[in-house]
Amino acid sequence: MSEEVTWVALMDVHAQYGFKSVESARNAVAAGRFPVPTYKLGRMIVIDKEVHAEFFRRHREAGLQALRNNKTVDGHQGSDDADA
């Protein structure tokens, strides 16, 4: 049996999801507002590594597709020196 950990702790990745504190991320989990499914291991809230990776892979792909379609992801235009 593999000893590899298959999850990431919420306390280690909450900032990647836009939460300033682990407590605000825990509140979002409790309220059902956290952007990916989580589960508890003992007292720890965790996210499956594949779920975590897939969430960011999809966002990356959406951003790349927007660039391919000459659209901006966040509504901001590029800088004036974009033709460099």
C-alpha cells in the first residue's frame, strides 16, 4: 500500500482559493461556499489532490482559451507595450 498522501490540507492552500485566513476558508466550507469539495480527516479539513489540481487546471485552460480568442480573463486590457 502506498504511503503517498492523496490530499492537501485546507490550512496549506486556503490563500490559493482567495481566503485571507484559514478560519474564513473553514467558514466557507461550513456554509457550503468553498469552491471545491472538501472532507475531514480527524480535525483537519482537506481537499483531494486531484480535485485541487483539476480546479486550477480548468481555470488555466479558461484563461488560455480567452487569450486564444483575444479576450481578457479579468476584463483588463494589456499594457501599451504589448507589441514587444
